[in-house]
Amino acid sequence: MASNYAGLLADKLDQEGERQQARQLRERLARVVPALVSAQDAGHGVSMGQLPTDNESRLNTVDVSRPQSRDIDLVLPDAIQGRLDEFLQCVRHHDQLVRAGAALPNRVLIYGPPGTGKTQTARWLSGQLELPLLTVRCDTLVSSLLGQTSRNLRRVFDYAEQTPSVLFLDEFDALAGARGNERDVGELQRVVIALLQNIDALPDSTILVAATNHEQLLDAAIGRRFAFHIPMPLPDASLRTVLWQRWLGSYAPASIDWDELSDLSSGATGAVIEHVCMDVKRTAILSGQALIDKNELYRRLGLTQAMASQERLSTTEQEIVWLRQWAPEHFSLRALAGMYNLSTRKITSIIQAKKGGSHGNKKGVGRR
Ligand SMILES: Nc1ncnc2c1ncn2[C@@H]1O[C@H](COP(=O)(O)OP(=O)(O)OP(=O)(O)O)[C@@H](O)[C@H]1O
Ligand SMILES: [Mg+2]
């Protein structure tokens, strides 16, 4: 509508003899992103100004964002970073590769456990390519109305083809579960087939990123459509150290033993480390401290690791017992007494009382 009105205005200016202004206006219009111009073509219900929506819920099925690569700091093993760089190179030199007959479709599948940075990687790719990120909300895409899902998919892919962008199918397994794997087999088969058709109809130059926690649940036919498969592993000891240092930043006291911290956080994802860091930083800032409290950091990490190993710590006593057996050299009786504002005698009696109870045995979390 905006470009229509601007065109009308230019005509009017022309009629009134304001030729130069009319020309300037038309020049600017010509530079408007093609998508805005195609907004005039609202015939098929998809345009840049009008995000695709699910007919039933009226929710948008796509989020548009413009991640800036300077805001995103990925910490990945060299080999994985190398494969992401290779993908970027292929996208950037796609035309050249096509001419040489050596092009791959610009499609990458990122897989790995929750919290390992898959969504963040998609944002990083979009930032590096300086293209908008169209994130598909698979939850609203899978419509409760039978048959709607395929239509929703078509709209999303149409939308993505209108303008240079990165189309990102997050939580991809919701869409691309193996055929015959679900209760409503008929509907799921239709979705998978629609997905295959849409991917096949996509020009190779369209950038498609998909992320999933369950690579093994993906239909093999869908997996084959992606030229790049990139695993997101749990961070190893040295990457964990980098993550801790990055997120604690200048709030880290000099006394922190990074190797010990990395060792104690074995099995933690990047998301967990970030979460613990933000919690202790917040506590420090709100209590007017320039540095985080080391004991508080270990305590929060210990409680997070307890959750990861399915421990339910609902009382202070259970927390104390867990922390003591999780890292005894760190949680001395005196340290625990200070943390929980109790006497060492009380701490001793809590630990004695629980000895031989359900929390007495050290679980496999924490140490390698
Ligand atoms: N390797 C990493 N490098 C940098 N940040 C990371 C890394 N792994 C996780 N994070 C941080 O953890 C948070 C969660 O990451 P992200 O949302 O990308 O995980 P995900 O793999 O998409 O998880 P899910 O499967 O639950 O969607 C982000 O804020 C991100 O900054
Ligand atoms: Mg994610």
C-alpha cells in the first residue's frame, strides 16, 4: 500500500510540474526491497508486509528477525566451526559453484541435545550472511485442522522465496517425524510429503536451516535433502572453560580455579553454564558487589547438576547433603555453614542424619 500511494504521489507531482521531486520519489521506490513492491501482489495471500498465518488460530507461522553477528558469540569445537564456515562459503559462492557444476543446495541440518546452541547457530548464520532470519514456528504450523498444515507449509515457503532470507525451521522434528511413527499416521504422512515437495520446489539458492533435537526421528528422505549435517555436541572441558570465562567476564574473582569449575560442570550444556553465570551475576549486581561470590557459583552449579541427574532437592537439608557428596573438597562443613547460615554442628548433624539415606551415594554427575 505504501508503495502504491508513493507511486500515486509521484504521478500527482508530475502532473503539477514537480518533475524533479517525482523523479526522486520514483528512484527511491525502485530501490525498495523487491518484497515491498510485491506487496502489491496480495493475490495469493502472502506478502512481505503480511506474514503467513494459521487460518484457525490466526497466529503468525513465521517470525522475522535480523540478528547481528556482533551480538552472537558461538563457542564451538574447531571441526564444527569449520563446517559452518564451509557452509557459509558455499552459500556466498553459490553462483560460482553452479557455473562449475559443483554446487550443493544451500541447506543445513543442525542437530544435538537441547541447549547446545542450535538456534543460536541459525541466528549466527543469518547475521553472517546479513540476511533476515525467517523462523518458522513449527508449533503453530502443525495446525489442529486436518489438512491445514500442508497449506501452512506452502505459505511459509512461498513467503521465504519472495526475498533473500534464511528460512529456519526450528524444532524441525515436530514437522518431519518419520513416516508411520505417530498416532495420526495419515496426517503426518501428508505433512512429510508436503515438506518434501516444498523443499524440492525450493531453488537451490534459497538458504534453508533446520534444527532438531532428535535427528534419529527424522524421515530419511528429508535428511537426504540437506547437503550439510552439522552436530552440536556438549561442550568438552576446554570449551566449558571458555564458556565460563566468557559469561562471568569481569565478575569472576581471581581465586576461581577454571579447571576445577570445568571439571565440576562436566555434562553441562552451554545453556546451563550461561544460566548459572547469569544467576550469580544478577545476585552480585543486586547486592552491590563488583565480583560474584565463588561459593554461590558452586552452589548454583551443584543444584543444577542435581537437577540434571534427576535429584529432587526440595528441602535445605537435601541441598546440603547433595552438595557435600557432590564436591566434598569444596563444600566443607564450615563453607556449608556459612552458605546456609547454620552452625557447623547443625550441618554435621544434617549430614550424619542422611548418611545411608537416598542421597548418600555419589551419582555419576560431576566428575569424569
Ligand atoms: N556453544 C555455544 N556457544 C555459545 N552459546 C551457547 C552455546 N551453547 C549454548 N549457548 C547458549 O545457550 C542458550 C541456548 O542456546 P540455543 O537456544 O541455541 O540452544 P538449542 O540447541 O537451540 O536448544 P533447544 O534444543 O532447547 O532449542 C543461548 O542463549 C546460547 O547463548
Ligand atoms: Mg533451539
